[in-house]
Amino acid sequence: MIGIEKDPFFHQSQIRKVNEHGIEYPLMVSVLEPEGATVEVSLEEVGPYKLRCKIHDGMVLNIQVVQ
């Protein structure tokens, strides 16, 4: 998965694995991402994940990894 930052704000992505009870477990936190930054992440385990911005509460991307 690759994300490219295109808005004029800094972000800091956090990838979280979501278990069967909906509980999220942090897997990875990036450094500050300026406009134009590229983030590359490999998610190998099947299941749901969330990418959250640690700076902007409520900014969430839901990810579903399938076989």
C-alpha cells in the first residue's frame, strides 16, 4: 500500500490491526509526513486494519486485506 500526501497539512499515519472484537492494536507509526510525502506499508496478515492520523483526530482509512 502506498499513500501520497496531497493536502497542505502535516500528517502522522498510524496503522492499526483490528481484532474480531473491534479492538485496535497499533502496528506502525510514521514520522511526520509533509505535503507530497510517500508512505509505503506492507500488510501481510489477512483482516481489517485502520490507518489513522495521529494529528487529526477522526481522519481514518479502513483497509481490508484479503487473500
